[in-house]
Amino acid sequence: MADFTELLQEKKVTYKPGGCGKIYTDPDADRARLYFRDQKPRKMVEKTTTVGEAVKNLINNGDYIGVGGFGANRIPTAVLHEMVRQGKKNIGLAGHTATHDFQILVAGNCIDRCDIAYVVGLEARGLSKIARTAIESGAIDTTEWTNAALTWRYKAAAMGLSFLPVRCMLGTDTQKYSAAMEMECPFTGIKYLAVPALYPDVGIIHVHRADVYGNCQIDGIMVADSDLARAAKRLIITTERLVPNLVIRREPTKTVIPYYLVDAVIEVPFGSYPGNMAYEYFSDEDHLREWLKAENDPEDLAAFLKRYIYGVKDFNGYLDQIGGMTRLQELRYQENMVEK
Amino acid sequence: MDYNDMELMICLASRYLEDDSIVVVGTGAPCAAAMLAQKLYSPRLMIMFEAGGIGPLLPSMPISVGDSRTFYRALAASSMPEIMETCQRGLVDYTFLGGAQIDQYGNINSTMIGKDYKAPTVRFPGSGGANDLGSLCWKTMMITPQDQRRFTEKIDFVTTPGYLTGPGAREEAGLPPGSGPYKVITNLCVIGFDEQTKRMMVESMHPGITREKVIENTGFELLWAENVTASDPPKADELNVLRNEVDPYRYIIGRG
């Protein structure tokens, strides 16, 4: 398992680990620049593919990933399911309010390390038993952070830097079990915590609309996805709708992810299901409850995963299993508060 | 007037949120308190959610702090860095937090139970945005049931800073000066923090609650204000709005 704390000490910088956690990704801004120079295509070419191909070609065993959205809101479910189906292993995860996304990847035994801000829980819905067990048993190596810390770690990377000074986490056990480091402002003497830039190997984001080149628009809150898209070395986009380039050009103020950040684009209608997709469909609370309930018994869970993930060919197969268009339409009414 | 513990706590909490101030809330009781405050006392209270929602006209209780209700007819649908940086700039007056354990300085544990971080007896979700909000907002409030297990001398993990080890500790750690825990609203009493010692100090007790009962349900020594008053119980209009407008499906108050 990569631990870049050692690599950094080799460079004989003044780094002395403040917290006792590991740095799972390389924060070095110079190496990131070389990667972006040599590996990121500038050519505006068609990047459409399938979820299966994108997962096969762009996510390797051992990679560290960042997942867009917020737990069960605007998440790239199709890619996560496909990772489980393809049996991806030893994946590192930025657990930045990772709720249903974390649950899916744990169910597939995909993860072996996690930067934790918020995992295990599904907010007001309760706790995921398998996620909890995976951490309590030590099956997943963890380093503690906070939502803001992970957001700012993405931001540092998006800015092309190796760290940012922040004012959270100080004085707590959260700091102690992180990999952050205390520092002093050279101008004011104010004490800060330096958090290392987070450049994930792969970012995976679900958006409202994208063109074939990967120009993306998101409606509603951005969460941390603007920075995640820029921090990620490779970026997979799933989109509710593929739209003509002209639709993007008509409202350029809405474009939050330009094509040169993107490596693959796939149209996945209802792609955040069972999560919420703002202005499109609400979260399927019944299905999320069914997930949590199935986790109470290993046999139930195996049957559940077979029915919804392993036993279906792709995401559309999953949508058929959950009740197809009839159910999805109900969720659309819920989202748009249409009285039926 | 009949009411349950949850209704009592939400009503009391709502009265602390001043008009023309900014509060970052999560789902559940804090959101209910902010909505109630907006409808009765502080119509210009600005509600924010950590995932990016700014000033929504909440049609109902959100399920997630990032679901579409948190920016329904909002002033802005922004981002998590936008909200967190607004907190860091010192613009956010109030926040509400919860947790599995809390100590006399208002330090909160929402990470794990156990002695060994690498082998927790029970793992909880972790900080999420709690540490950030507790570090960066001016006044941190809690709405929580009070018992020996929760109000404990030594918490297993300091997820979110209260006053840490006492006077001056937050500043020494590098946290923004002047921020910190403000009120803890429980099913038994309202607790503030003593200026000198930064320890929890009981300010008022709810109807029918005795000192003994409060002490029995606290795992550390509480301070007592010179004049411990009687908490003003929920009023008819508060309960009316809470039950019929804020939480008609009893998602939150049904737990009381």
C-alpha cells in the first residue's frame, strides 16, 4: 500500500508527520504537473464509451479514487456497481461524505484504504453494518480528516499546489490520526494546519448534461466536484443526458467541467439512482432501506447483491430490477413535488 | 400543555437563533429548530447546509444535508468549499452538532468507541463536517439526550473541539479565537459554559426536573449558575407551528 509520508521524507523536506495517519496519494505538485503535461490529452475529441470499458481501462486495481456528489446525492452509481461487478480490488477512497457510494464499494470488497471524513453512516437513514464491520475489523486502513479538510485537499491539488493551510481539526484526535502538519503563517504568525494536496488517480462524477467531448454542466449544488474534477489524474463522467455541443455553448456560464479534464463520458439516465438527482428524481428511500436491511444477514446480502449487481448485465438491468420506469417516474414526481 | 422531549428541546433551541444571523445546520432536530425559529422569531435567519445550500425555502425536512430540498428555491446553490470557507472567514454565527459522547468542556466524539484507534469497539461515521463547524463557527450548540453514557468524564475520541482542556486551549491549539461551545440543550436542562473555567454550567432546568436527576444523568461534575432558572416550556404557538408546518410527518418529533 502506497504511503507517501516515506517518499516525502526521502526528499529531505522539512516534513515531519504531525498526525500519525498515512498519506495515500502523492501530494507533490511538480510530479502532478509532469503527469498533467504528459498524460492529459488537450485534443477536443469524442470521449464517449461504455461504463464497462471505462471501468476496465481507466480504473486499475490499487488505484485511489474520488467520488463526486454527496453520499446519496448525484453519485455515479453505475460506475460503482461496475467496479463491484469487475471485482476491482485494493482501491483507496476519499471518504468525503461517502455514504451509499462507500456502502456499494464495501459490499464488493473493493476498498483497502480510506481517508475518512464521513463513512459508515447514511446520514439520517442509519448505519451500514458491513461498512462498520469493515473498519472495526481493520480490513480497511484509515486516516482521519474532515469534510472541509478533504475538500481543501482537493482544492490544493486543483490549484496545482502541494498543500493548503486550514483552521479546522486543530487540537483534536481527528488531527492526531490525520496526516496533517502544524505550521505558522510567515506573515502573521497565525497557527495553521497544513493539509496535503489530494490528487486521486481517478475521479468519478455524475452530471446533468455533457457533450461527447466531456464539457459538463451540473444543476444545483456543486459539493466538491469542481475541485475534484481538476485534482483527478483521470476523470470518468457519467451524465443524465448527452447533449449537442451547441447546448453547452448556449449557456457557457453553466459549464463547470471543461472537456480537457475529462477522459471518458457515458450517458447513464437515472445514473444517480438510488441517490437523489436535483431537479430529476428524488432518492429511493425504500430501496436504501432494503439495502441496509439486507446487510443484517450475509445470505440476504448475497442474494440482494446477486439480484441487483452481480446478476444484471449493466445499470439498465439494475433499473429494471428496482421497478423500472414506473418506480423512476414516482421518484421524479417526488423530486418535482408533483401531486399524484 | 403536552409535549415530548424532542419537541421541548427543539422549541428551546429555536429561541437562541437571533434574527439576521447565519446558522449552518444538519438534518434532524437542528434543522427543525432553525425552521421553527425562522417561522416564529427570526424570519431573516439565514440557513445554510454544508454541501452548498444557501437560504432555501425548505418545503420539508431534508433527508440529507446535500439533498435537493436543501437548496429548494434557495438564494444560492453553492458548494462545500463555499460554505466551509464562509465559516472560516468568520461569517457563520451558529451551528448545531451531535455526538455519541461529550465531556465537560463540550468536546464531542462522533468517531469511535474503544481504546485503540486501529481496532475500535464501535465505529461511527466520523467528523463529516462537524469538526469544521465546531472549529470555525462562532457559537456551537448541541441538542442531545442527557445520560451518564453520553455525558462522560473522558470521551474516547475528540472528534470535534469544544474548549479542549479548558481556558485558552482552543487558542493555543490554533483555533480561531472567540469561537466555541455556547449552549447544550438536553431533555433535562439547558447548559451553558462558565466564562472562567470553560466548563459546563447548568443555566435552567426543565419543568419537573430536579438537580438530583441532572446529576444522576451526568458522568462529570457540573457547575451550577448562581440563579438556576426554570426553563420556559414550549408555548402553544411553538408546538402548533412545529407540528403542523415544520415537521408534519413527525420525522423528528416522532422520535421524542
